[in-house]
Amino acid sequence: MFKNLFAKLKKNQFLFEELVKRDFKKKYKRTFLGMLWSILSPLLQLIVMAVVFTKFFGRNTQHYIIYLFSGNLIFSFFKESTTGGMHSLMSNANIIKKINLPKYMFLLSKEVSSCINFALTLVIYFIFVAIDGIPFSFRFIMLIYPVACLLVFNIGIGFILSALFVIFKDTQYLYDIFTQLLMYLSAIFYTVNIYPEKIQKLFYCNPIYVYITYFRRIVIDGVIPSVEMHMLCFGYALSVLVIGALIYKKYNYKFMYYM
């Protein structure tokens, strides 16, 4: 299945690259600062959250700004990527109706565009890490692992949401509510040690919390996460991708009837 996917992407490489460029440019079309919003937007969010939450949650948390930035960075990447994936088919309905192309190309182009924005924000993140006095080490290379797993996870969620959104337009409103709830359950601005140990373990049922925690362990704690953490990251990514691909394949033939 995935071998066939890559073969089709290679065959339509030029078109795929143009879709990525279009998606990236479209996001900042008619904006004065353009691509700078990729950097300014997360920074402004960080400033607001730091002002609001530092006094209440950051008093006893070491490197709280980086703690906060790590959570916001991962969650923002997840939300932008999956929300874009959800709209990827409907926003390209005119093209899909006229040209016979693999529909998942539109979803993957959104994912690549989100990755570019994430990479730009990651540069600012590391600048803040340096300013906060956290030493850089060889362990930082391990950050590639949770990012790769999260990317695969996002693609899986994108498959599910894009298929549902074509058929059920209410999906976008329900997803907005879901992501808001998920943000509060991902320990972005608070620490889970304020809860009993049994409650702390329940947080690992949230994949986004797992990816955020992996980031924090590497950057703030300076340790490589456990084997169990690695297995959780991979397990969530693979299971969601498989489920998403199956749902996408099942409803693929119905898309044209609802566009």
C-alpha cells in the first residue's frame, strides 16, 4: 500500500511540489509581514501564555518558559497540521472533480507546508533554549524521533478528518471543541505532578502529551526518555496512520458524491 503511495507521489512529483508551494504562499497571501507570521504568531502566543500562567503555574517550575514553549510548539504543529488536513479535500474540490489525481496528495501537501512552519518556529525555540541557559547536547538529535512520529500521527488524523469532513460538515465544529479540550489535557502550561500518581499515568493516554513530554525530557531534563516512551510514540503514530488509511480507503469512492 505505502509502496504504491510513494510511487504515485514520485510520478506526480512536480504537481506535489507546486501544491506545497501554493499551500505555503496561500497562508500568508495579502499579509504585510508574510512569512514572518510563522515566527511572530507562536512568539506572541508564548508571551500571552507566559504572562498569564507564569504567576500561577511557573513559580516552582525550572525553565518554565521553555517548558511552556515546548508544549505550545508541539500542540500548535499538531493543530495546524490536522486542521489543514481536514480541509485539504474540500478546499481542492474543483481540481479533484476535473483531474484524476491521487486525492491524498492534497493532504500530504498540507502536511509538508505545516512542517515548514514548524521548522521555522523550531529555530526560534532553540534560540530561547540558548537564552535560558540550557546547554545543547548530542541528545538533541533524538528530537527527530518524536517529530517524525508526530508527523505520521498527524497524517493519520488528517486522513480521518478529511474523509469525515467531506461527508459530515459538522466535523470542523466538533474538532474545534475537541482540540480546545485536548489543549487543557496536554499539560502545556501546568505540571502533572500536582496530581496523584494514578492520575499522572492517565495523561499518557493522550498522544500529544507523550510527544510534548519527550521534548521536555530531552531539552529541559537532559535525559533520553525510556524505551516505553519510545514505544508509545511509535505505537500511537502507527496505529492512527493505519486506522486513518483504512477509513480514507473505505470512503474514497464516496468523496465525489459529496463535493
